Amino acid sequence: MKVLIVDDTNTDRLLLKLHLVKLGYRVVEAGNGQEAIEQFLEHSLDLDLILIDVQMPKMNGFEAVKAIRKIQQEKKQEWLPVIFLSASAEADDVEDGILAGGDDYLVKPLSQKILSAKMLAMQRIADMRRRLVESNIALEEQASTDYLTGVANRRAFEVLLEREMSRTRRYGSHLACAVMDLDKFKDVNDTFGHDAGDTVLVEVVSRIQSNLRDDDVIGRLGGEEFGIILANTKAEELLAICNRYRHLIGDTEVIHDDVSIPVTASIGVTTFHGEKETKAAFIKRADEALYEAKETGRDKVVY
Ligand code: GH3
Ligand code: MG
Ligand code: MG
Ligand code: MG
């Protein structure tokens, strides 16, 4: 744990430092509010606590903490506990300290036991918050991932597509998207079983993903239907790229429980029309091309 100690009185600062070092903390020091901000900026990413005096020359503790809280908010940084250490026990000062962004306020002379206890309490809250942030990230990841294949689900795919559309508008580059649907997949399930069907879905995604061009993205739109975002792709190259993806699926049978399963895919592709185009219209055109691929024999790419 790393603690920033801010105090203009050298002896106070030294005593506190010795105490904390003995307890195993790493310590950074500052002699006034301005130095506190500088030290915060330099160490902010691995600071765990700030202990700060109130009365100091140049900039007092209240002002410094207000400034630090503002920076943290702007940079969307995690919570960092701040405890004021002051000679004044005035109720108004305690209130000002909390309003300035402090989490606690201790009156000097300090009891080492009380300080340690308060630091423990802050640490406990910080740990709790960290766990909460981590579980939120895990939940968000879960909510955007398809459980079977591990790729983006429909929701996440559409977010990524929207982002790519904005980028394409901004830079005037090219963009294409494809909708791919496995052919007669119901028959695969009926003939080989649902588990075999699942294996096919996982294998299809894995083959495409390991051959995907750097900026391309595959997502599962639902069932046996997938979307592919083809960044920086012009109409001329589109068919060749998607036919390559199609062959990755159709040329080699999928093995499940020592049984070979033939699989083919139909792919509808389209290019982005730019400025006024909505995501719905963009996807719909690819869907219509897919429909045509199905109607005219399957195992093909239609633009
Ligand atoms: P088409 O060539 O016209 O696309 O025919 P199809 O049989 O592929 O199309 P249809 O929409 O009739 O059937 C899709 C099948 O996909 C039906 C459904 O049981 C199966 N399916 C959807 N999701 C899953 C899944 O997660 N696992 C398995 N094993 N099958 C799935
Ligand atoms: Mg002082
Ligand atoms: Mg199908
Ligand atoms: Mg389908």
C-alpha cells in the first residue's frame, strides 16, 4: 500500500512516515497543497490513501483535496480515500473537510491506534469498491458475449457496427458487412443431434476467427446466423474475401464424435452507402442478399 503524507511541519511528517513505514506502507511526501497535487499526479495510479494536513502555506489541505477530486473526476479515476489530519477540532472545519472531498477527519495529536483503525476502514471500503468494479466488468463482458461461441452477440455486434459506421463516415473510408447463415442447419441437428449442431457452430466460428483479417469482426446474430464487419473493404474485394470465408466452412467437414458432418454457408454482403445510411438499412441489404443466396441454391455469396 502506498500512502501520500502531506504536512508542512517536518517533524509531524517524519513521525507519521516512520510509523507507517514500520507498519509496512510505502510513503510519498509533500510539504504543502501544491506539492500534494504534484505528487498525486505523479503517483495517482498506485496511491492507496492520502493523509493531509489542513493548515499549510501556499495551498491548504481543503483546496488541494478539492483540486485532486476534480482531476479524479475528469480522468474518471477510481476512488482514493483521503483523511484530513488537523489541529482544529472545530465542527465547521470537520464539515469543510468532508465537503472538500475528504472521507474522514482526525484531530492532532494523533493516536496511532485510531489512525491505523481508520486506515483499515478505508482499505476495506476501497477493496469492496474494487471488487464491485471487477464484477461489473465481468458482467458487461458476459452480456456482450455469445455463451456458445465466445464471439460478440447481436447487441455487441451492432454496437461495433455502429462504431465502424461512424469511423467510416468520419474518414470517408470504405465499409462492408456480411450476414452468413448455415445451410439446412435444421437437417444437421435432425441427422446428427443437437450436440453435433453445437460443435458445428463452435467450429465454424473458430475457422473464420482464426482467418479473419485484422480489423474484421464476427458476431453471432442468433441461431446459426452470423454477422461479419469488413472494415476498409471495397466492393471489388468483397466477394473474394467472403468466398474465402465460405470455403473455410464448406471445404472441410466438421468432426463430432468421429462422425464427419458436411456444412455449407450462404452469405449476403453489401457495402456501406455512407452519410445517411442507418444501421438497420445497412444490415437489411445484407439480409436481402442472403435471402437471394438461399433462393438461388445456397453455398454461395451474393452481393
Ligand atoms: P436454411 O438453409 O434455409 O437456412 O435452412 P436451415 O435449416 O438452416 O434454417 P432454419 O431456420 O429452418 O433452421 C435453423 C436451425 O438452427 C433450427 C435450430 O434448431 C438450429 N439452431 C439455432 N440455434 C442453435 C444452437 O444454438 N445449437 C444448435 N445445435 N442448433 C441451433
Ligand atoms: Mg500545518
Ligand atoms: Mg440456416
Ligand atoms: Mg437462420
